[in-house]
Amino acid sequence: MFAAIQKFVTYSTSKNFHRFFTHHQRNMSTVKGGKKLFTLSPGISLTTKQAMLRDINTRDEEFTDAIKFIRRKLLDIAGASPDKYTSVLMQGSGTFAIEAVLSTTIPRKAGKILVLENGSYGRLTDMIRILAVDHTLIEFPNDRPIDVNRVEECLKNDVFTNVYMVHCEPGSGVFNSISEVGALIKKYNPDASFFVDAICTFGAVPMDLQESNVHFMVGPTNKCIESVPGFAYVIAQKDRLLNCKGIARSSCLDLVAEYEKLEKSNQFRFTPPTHSILAFKQALIEHETEGGVAARGQRYKTNCEVLRAGMRKMGFKELVNDADNRFIITPYLHPKHPNFNFQEFYGRLNDKDQVIYSGKVASSFSIGTMGHIFQDDIEYLLKCIEDVCNDMGIPLPLSD
Ligand SMILES: *Cc1c(COP(=O)(O)O)cnc(C)c1O
């Protein structure tokens, strides 16, 4: 008996036990019928999901405290000083918050936005057309970072009130240089407000808003923060935000009005996504416990390295030839073997509870390495991909 206890004590303090335990805990995040998502809206820890399994009154102090906690913690993660910046929560998904920034911050008189696009597939242009604002669009190839020389040319030769750029476009997964573009704006158009879509990167890729001259940033609750959808948020430089009072082209998406209400009472103007707020608070605590942006980014990097090495070994070719500037999501070309059919490949992986992303670029699919996934999940996915190729009669390694 004693020997058995001693054995267990030895085992329970060993690395193997730790691996077993954390693996077991993580597996519990997959309930029956649950899937591992290697997509753009990836999996969430069980504890974050559990945090939302209760009702809470929106007037309850616990709830308004949660909102306060979230608003402050977002600034911490963004490296933004609360003296200069604020965060505004907005119902809806990330795109709603993007539209809120656009409709709130472009001056009605002589407003003109420079849109730097590398593969957002018209998301911005649609909004700008509907909002009917003056704009210049520069389109860049979607398989490499935005070319700052072209941005410089444009900023030198025209006057803008706003500039929009995405930090990482999931179609390619490559990162754009926020700080370089921010510095150019400061140099040539210092009055212009710089707006960054960080929906794909916030929480895992370091960003210093102040140093990069960013005035408005949108982030999500899902993706790298690993919580449930339901709202999004804008981190805004306070002066710039308050300058926008009264110019919104939308009532629901008026960021200044939302900010004023939050400041006054830690309440949303309209029904808040209560359960999502509870989950998000828990997700932020887990983000900090893991070690913040650096640790989360490191986990995703490891995931991505393991994925890329394994896929390379099987002969899969990446869509984007860019060595290291990526770890959120990796797009792959469809293999050329005649037996390959994406629907079947996807379906067979799905039957094994492994969900990949169909890819935004033709003849490609993507595999996300963010979300509540770990190295052993990637290793298991690779094993499943190998099995599925075998089952489809596609010899590995691929020959083209
Ligand atoms: C996912 C994503 C979006 C869209 O966000 P929704 O939450 O679907 O509205 C926008 N921009 C980027 C960079 C994204 O990764």
C-alpha cells in the first residue's frame, strides 16, 4: 500500500504525469461530438466555456466589474496607457467593430481614407461604398507584407484624414509592419488617424499602439484570445475618439456614444452579450496565467513549426513562400494527385474530429495554429492527414 502511494507520488510529480494531466484536461474541452478546430474561429478551453454557464443581471455589480476588468485588461495587453487610450466594447463580431470605427472616425467634411489592402477580399471597400466616404485604395499582392515604399509614395502626395491597414490577413497569414506604416503617417500626415485591424493577431503578436502611432485598433473575443464570439472591441486613443463626437454615420455603431455610456456606468447602451462577457473575463485571466502575449505567441509558433515540418515531410507545398513571418495560419496548395479532392479530404478529416479551413485562395486550404490547441493536437492532426491520404490512395510523400 505504502509502496503504491509512494509510486503515485513519484509519478504525480513527474513530467509524464504533468503531460498526461494537462492532456487530459485539454481533452475535456472536446465534449462528445466536439471537434478540434484548426480554423479562423478556433477552439476554446472548457473553463472559459464553463464561465458562461450561468445567468447574471446586467445591473449587478459583479457584471459591471467584469466590464471594468475587461476594459482595463485590454489596454494592458495592447501596451496602451490608460491615460491616453481607452477600450470600447461593441456587440457583434469583429467586422461590426471595424464598421463602427469607419462610421465614427472619418470626418464628414473633407474626410478621406487611405485603405491599404492585401487580401481582405472587399470587406473594407463594401463598407466604404455604403458609407459613401472619399477614399484611395491601394491593393497589394496578398502573399507578402504590404510594401511600405508604395505607402510612402502615396502619403507624400496626398492628404488623408484616416489610414486603414490589417495587421495580418488570414488569407496568407503574413504580418504587415504596423510600426513602419505608423511612422510614415506621423511623418507625412500627422493629423491622420491610423486604424489597424488586429482581429487575427491581438493577444499573440506583440504590438505597441503608442509607439506605432496607432489611434484605433479592433480586436476580437475569439481567435488569439480564445473566447466565445458575441462582441468585439476598439482600443482608441482618447483624444482622437472624443474629436469624433457627433460625426457618426450610424446610431448603433456610434463609438463615442458607446464610450460615454461605458464611462458613465460600465453598461452597454443596448442589451449586452452577458454570457460572452463572463467567458471573455475568464479567457483574459487564462491569457495572463499562460504568460500573456509572449507565451501565447510562443505556443502558436511551436504549433506552427511542428505543423510546417510535418506537412513538408509529407510533401505538401505552402501557398506563400515566406520563411518565418507567420504563425497564426498557414495556407497550403491542393496536392496535384488525381485522387485529391478537397471536399473528400475535408470530410474524412472532419470524421476524425479534425476541422481544417477551406482557404480563401482558389485551390488551397489553410490550417490555423491559434486557439486552444497545443503541440500534441498538431501532432495528432498530422497523423490524421497522413491516414486520410493513405485512405484516399494518395501516396506520401507527394511527388509534385
Ligand atoms: C476574422 C477576421 C475578420 C472578421 O472578423 P469577424 O469576427 O468574422 O467579423 C476581420 N479581419 C481579420 C484580420 C480577421 O482575421
